[in-house]
Amino acid sequence: MSTRQRKKSYLRPLLVPVIALGFSGYFAWHGWHGSFGIEARRQLAVEAGRLGEELARVKAERRAVERRVALLRASSLESDMLDERAREILGLANSNEIAIVASAPVGRSVNRN
């Protein structure tokens, strides 16, 4: 019977720890930089803060529009205010009204033909 003697390898005992260290490094990298990692969570928190501010702005704008729309309902409609606002927006006046234009140059005569 023959016996075979082998020289002890220095790398063989390091093989399992190196593989375990590689897996640990892989998971640590993705735990920090991955799509569900710490860095992604920080970016999501910043985005949530920005969206929260935008939501507050949009809600305030919506409340303002709802207040303006409430004035147009039949129960709270003021015909004088509606008439005044329509004339202002459309730039119209009745034939029996006098229109004073604030931006007209001073000192020039107005042609009334």
C-alpha cells in the first residue's frame, strides 16, 4: 500500500472566508446603494418632502379656486359683481356709460367721433 503525501496549501483554508467576504461585500454594497438601500431611502425622503410642499401649494390653490367658484353659485351670486367682472375681463361697456381709462396719456385730447 502506498501513501501519498500532499503539501499543505496556504490558499485552501482561505477559500471559504474569501467567498463569504465577497458575498458580504456584495450585500453591503447593495444595502447602501441599491434600489432599496440607505441612499435610496434618503433620496425618497427628499422627494417626499418636495412633494409634500407641492401638495400644500396645490391644496391652497384648490381652496382659492373653490372659493371663487362658490361665488358663482346661484345662492350666492351677486349680479353686480358678476357684471363688473365680466365687463373688466371682456373690456366692454354699455352705450350710456362713461369709461375712464387710467393708462391714457395726460394732456392729450380724446377724439369723440
